[in-house]
Amino acid sequence: MEKVNYPSVCVVDTHATRPPVPPRLNQMQRKSGVAQILLFMLVSLALCGMVIEACFIYGLYHPVDHPVSMTISVTLYDNVAAPAKQPSYGIPPSKPVAHLTDGQDVAHEKHKMAWSMNADPLLYEMTYEDKKLIIQKEGYYYVYSKVFFSDNGMFCHQINWHTNKYDGNITLLQSRKYSLHSNKKESNSYLGGVFHLYEGDGISVQVSDTSKIVRHKPFENIFGAYMI
């Protein structure tokens, strides 16, 4: 009897889901283009920020030499008031201070010493008027003076206080020297002390005879004060 070959039976699952359809090529290209544009914008924004920051830093250390820093300051700060001009000190003092020296440009009175305004005087929150240092801020000050003089006969060196608190002038510090030498010699006198001074007070240096002051070097005769 002849053998008959029957075809194999296939079972079909009618509930199976279809495999996902791959995205179309144009959709993938569109999404990739948007991401690239966004990335380019972020990188450009970061680079612009770095350039602006570099311009600010350069302008901070080169405020005059570079035109970019000048342009940025004019553009961004047109509505900001300019700060008041301050004295050009390397390190600004923290408290009132004054240091004056002698000079050939000044003329002393018979007894009162004058001080040069052309010899780089140090004046911070203090003023110099009529041969006196004027206090602008009340407080305790160390006051000092040093003079170089011809040591023949009698010589007196003192610091005077001019104030409205009391009538007349008050002597704060004084030194006297009597010399019996007939030969002309030279000597120094130094005065220094701490005093409470008021706003508007003045201090000055007086000697018995300014013609005895030796004026070889400006720094040989000095006068000053500073708040402590």
C-alpha cells in the first residue's frame, strides 16, 4: 500500500501583536536636526558668556588702555552716578593721618613753623590752613614734631593746641635747650604725645627763633599727627 505524506499543521495565534514599525527616516532626521540646533545655541550662549566675562576682567585691570572695557562701562553703567574722586594713595589709610615736611618753598614766621605743600605731603581726613593742621574727626591722636637747629644759646621747641573749647592757645609739648658753647653746633629736638582732639581744632609748631632752623633736607624738619 502506498504511503501518503500529509503537510505539517501550522498553528496561528490570532491574538499576537504586530512588531513595532520602525520610525520613518525623515522623522529621525528632523529630531536629530532640532537637537543639533539646540546644542549649537547652548554652546554659542556659553561662549558669549565667557567672552563678556573676559572683557569685564580685562577692563578691571586695564580700565584705560583697552577700548572694549570703556565701551562696556558706558553701555552698562550710563545710569550710575560716578564715584567721588579719592586721594591717590597706594594703600588708603584706615584713619586720619598727616605728615608734613619743611621745604624751600615755604617762609617761616619769627616763631611759627610753616610746612611745604609741594613736598608730597600726606593729608588724609585732615587739612592744613594758616600753618596749622586742622582736625576733621574727633578722637585720640598721636602728635609729633622734629626740628634740626643751630645749637648756640637757648632754643625752645613746642607744639601748640588751638581750640574753641578754651580761650587762647595751649602748649601740648615743649622742649628747651640751653647751650654754653660759643662755637656753632647743630642739634635735634623731637616731641611726641597722645591727646584727645576735637573736630575743628588746630595744632601748630612753634620755636623760639625760626632763623636757627637748619634747612639742609626737607625731612630733617617734620610735623604730623595720626588717629590711634
